[in-house]
Amino acid sequence: MRKYDPVAVALHWAIGLALIGQIAFGFLLDDLAPAARRPAPA
């Protein structure tokens, strides 16, 4: 069985962690500015 290059493994994990980070950041932004989705009170 062939091993992957350490650079390829590092890039694989970096992309995976970045994807999870982006999803978490999206939820964080939703919590920071939930009023942007509601109309302002008159």
C-alpha cells in the first residue's frame, strides 16, 4: 500500500478544517446579527 506525501496529508486536513471553520463562522455570524433578517420596528 502506497503512503501519501506528508504535504498532501497536511493539505487534506487543512481543507477539511477550513470547511468546518467556514460552517461554524456562518453560524456565528447568524448569532451576531440576527436582526438583519427582521424588518426594523417602525
